[in-house]
Amino acid sequence: MSIKRGCLKPTLFGCLGLLVFGFLFMGISAFLAWRGLDRQRVEDHEMTPVISGTSRGREAIAGRVILDLGQGEFQIKPARAGEGVRVEARYDQAVYELVENFEVLPDSSWVYGVRFRRTMPALQALFRALMGGDTDSYVHVYLPPDIEIALEVLVQQGGFEAELGGLWISEADVGFKMGGFSLSVGEPLRKPMERMSIKGRMGGFEAERLGNASPRSLSIDCKMGGADVDLRGAWLQDCDIQLTVRMGGMSVMVPDEVDVVGIPTLGSGLLRKDPEIPQTVLRFSVSESMGEIEVIPR
């Protein structure tokens, strides 16, 4: 098969044009990043919404905390009793934006939301960091142990660490996309959790000692990523567990103080230390597509 020489010229010039455009775009981004170095506005912020009851010595009304976080590193930590919810942040206002919202609903419950996003184009922000721009940004969220909270977390293109041990979390929804996180429940919650859901794609996570949260329902959905799940801890109620993997892998560690239903390789009641003592029952439902879920005893 012969190729006409004239056909190569448009292709060659087209490739050269794309190459020149790429270098031009990178040059403009680098120039804008350099010009912006003298306009850095790195500041420390602390935000504390006023939640009814926290300062009056009585039990505060339950509420919901919604965290929409992206392009950074974040942490969730326990606060001291009586402090309420608190957010500490440090970031360059020329690169990132932090927005908070607090609302009291008609039933006197409340919703507190925090949104953190990069407002500068990614390539320009990269050049800014390479040229000496301040990159020491963070958002730390402190949750009190004496206020009932429903927690929603969405992390995109970033990662976070969360320690929920000792808190009063009624339910938790955690989502991630192109990122990952580490979640730990180091000690039992104030009350067993009703529901926990973890759903993400293009990333991975590890969850430790979820038995201390003792959720009645646990759903984990992982697509194009991996997960290490540790179900050890002080289970106080039975749990329905839904595990889903698509194009990825998941490892689930089961403690030996529970009965397992729905995992043929483990059977039911095989993990009992003493068959005369009633055990918490973990009922599994597993779905795999182009991936594998491995449930193993401790």
C-alpha cells in the first residue's frame, strides 16, 4: 500500500501545531504562577459554629456535618467534650477557597457544611509550588464526643485521615474519587452506629476496627481501586454487610468473637470460641465484577 507524500504534510504540521500549543500553554501557566508569587495570602482560620446547648451545660441537639473536600490533605479528629464542632485551616487564598455554611432547621436540628476546593488551574498551581509558593495547607475538623452527629464526607483528588473513636456518630457516609483515606475507630463510639456507607472510585482506603462503631448496616462499594477493611472491635449489635468490588480488590478481616453468615469458606458459627454464649452475627452479601473480595478470620 502506498502513501501519498502530500498526505504527510498536514499530519506533520498538525502535530507540530499541537506541540507548539502545548509548550505555549505551559509557558503561560508558568508565567502566571511566577507573577502570582507576590500575591500569596496564606492565612490561618478557625471556625466554630454556635450549636445550641454546648455552652449551657446541657445536651446539645443532634445535627449533621457535611464535608466536601478536594485537592488537598484533610483530617478528622475528636474534640474535647463541650467544645462543639471546630475547623482549623491554613491555606493560600489565592489558590484555594474555603466556604462554611451553618443552618438551623425547623425541628431545631442543625446542618454544618464545609467546602474546600482549589480555585487555581492545576498546572498553574503546580508551577507555583515548584517556584517556591507556600504549599503547607491543611483543613482539620474536630468533632465533639458529646453531640450526636450524622457525618457526610466527600473527598475528590485528595486524601484524609479520620479518627472517630469515642465520638457519637449516628451514621456516616464516606465517598471518595481519585483519592484515598484512612479511617480508624480506635475505641467504641458513645452509641452503636445505625449505618455506615463507604463508596468510591479510582482510589483506595483502609478502615481499622470498624467493630467499635458497631453499625447495624455496613455498605462498602469500591470501583477501580483497593481496600483493606478491619472489622475487629467491640460489636454490640448484629450487622448486615454489603461488599461490592468492580475492577479492584478488597481484603476484609473478621474477628473471632462473631458468627458469620454468607461467606461459604467460613461457614456459620465456625468462629465461635464458646458456642453456649450468644455471638454478634455479621450477615454478608458479596458482589464481585472484574475483582476479588477476600474475607479472612483474624
